[in-house]
Amino acid sequence: MKKVLLSAVLIVLATAKFASAQTLDDITFYTEEYPPYNFTENGRLTGIATEILEIAFKKHNTKKGVNDIILADWDVGYQAVLKGPNAAIYTMTKTDARTPLFKWAGPIAPNTLDVFARKDRNFSVGSENDLKRLRIAVVLNDVGHVKARELGVPEENFIARQTVQENFADLEAGRADVWIYGRGTGYYLMRKAGIVDKYEDVLNLLRSAFFVGFSLDVDDKIVEDIQEVIDEVKIDGTLDRIMAKYLN
């Protein structure tokens, strides 16, 4: 009788564990406007990293599609994934400070973080230490904000906004001296805003890469599933074809 009861308990526990196992369908994905990796075009979310996630969704037979990814200001998604549960965000630059806060799949592509300044204002930014005397436009909790904090820039130096467009407004109005952002996307967005000829990158702060970041409660198997797809698209040439579509 005891053996029968023990077997029944084990079956119930195994069933409960199976029923509670996370799948990709349980994960809420967040992203921001960050071309060419994740952005909207003709009302649809697209981009290099978005296409990789689409491949992952299809491979693992999820109910998810691009329309299920939440497009939000960076800090909204960042805080949701930082707090959890069951959340992910892309594309996120991996830094020493961020590494223990999330689980990671990647890298998808390299990223270079630079300081941009107006050409006509002749700011002397020869070293990271020079940032401590400047007013710095950043997107709130973007990697530029995070990295400059790591370098010891006082919080009162930052003009932290929710969007790049607000950063541009601060730069153009003279409220900010410099802007810290990813180099490639920074130039892309300045060209789109019609201000690219006014600015130049004057200092590199970080060479890292873009990843998908997961809240710490997400099952390792899900992170591994996304990692597997990222590895596969690199090996079979799919990533090169996707990148060529957006970068050429």
C-alpha cells in the first residue's frame, strides 16, 4: 500500500513539474526602436534581431509571432525584464554591470558605444574623465547611461530621457553637450533626423555586442533554445543574408 501511495505521489509531482515547465509562449518579449536590429517599418516590427526571433518562434512551434513582441521605450522594457517574471528584451548590449542581472543569448552582432558632440562647439573630449564636466544626453538606462555611470560620471551630469528624439532636442537646444549612444544606430538615426552633418563621434567608450536578455527566472532551456537558433543562423549563412538586407 505504501509503495502504491509513493508511486502516486511521484506521478503527481512529475505531472505538476511537466505542467509548470516554461515554454517560449510563456515569455513576454520587449524591444525598442533601434534600427537596423529592431524597429517598425510600414507599421510592422522588423529588423535583424526580430527576424532571428521569428525563426526561433517557428522552429519551436510557438504560438508567438512578431505582433506579440511589445514595442516600448527602452526603460519600460528594461525594468520589466529586470523585475520579471517571464520576460526578455532585445537587443541589449552586454556590460560587466548588467551581466549578473540577466540571462543571455548571443551575441547577435558587435556594438560600439561612442560619445557624439556638435562639430561647431569644439568640446574637448580626449578621455573618459572629460565626461565628468559635461552635460550628457542619454536614453534612460540605455547602455550609454549604464557605462557612463560605471566610469564615475555623476548622476547630475545626465539628461536622461525616454527617447532618442528627446536627446536630439536637448542637443539642438544646447541643454546637453554630448550624446552617448551606439555608433551605427546613432549615425542612422541622426541621418534620419537630418542632423548627421552637425555631429561627430569623439570618443569610444565600449566595444561589446548585442544579445537577447532574459529575466533571471526564465528557464535555462528557453535561453538555450534561443542561443541554438542564433548559433545556427551564423553557421548556415542566414544571419549574413539577413544583415545584408538591412545594411546594404
